[in-house]
Amino acid sequence: MTRGGNLVDLDDEARHQLRITAKKLRYAAEFFSPLCMGKAETKRHKRFITAMEGLQDQLGSLNDLATAPDMLSKLALSGVPGAGDLVSAADKARF
């Protein structure tokens, strides 16, 4: 992430709230897309939507990493060989 800091540095709850806010912002922007009249406005709007989709994807992946250990535990799969490899700390480093 180039502006605003690193998503990995946020705690899980703050990242989850950011994910909800980003989703609402994207949906609102999509709702108002018919108001983009000119070619430049349409292009800028499309770039914004694409950026928001990318942000949502990153936040979703980080949320999956944060919730996976609890989900594995609830499903009684924590002790299964290789289960820990599904959500290693190295996975967060990708972001």
C-alpha cells in the first residue's frame, strides 16, 4: 500500500472496520456512476472503482488470515498436519 500506511500494521478489528467502510464507499461510488458525464470523469471513476476492488481484495485476504486460526479451531482441525501452514506469518508479509 503506497499511501496511508501498511494494512498489515492495523489490528484485526480496525482492518475489519476499514473493510466495511471501503465496501460501503465502493457501492456508493458505483451507485452514482451514471452521474459521470464526460470521458475523463468516467475514466477517473473506473480507476477509483478498480482501486477500491483491489483494496477490498487485500482486506479480505488479510481478514481470512486473521480468522482462519479460530475457524480451524472451531472445526477441530487445528491439530491436523499442515493446518498451521495454511495461515503462516509469511502470508501477511505478502501484503
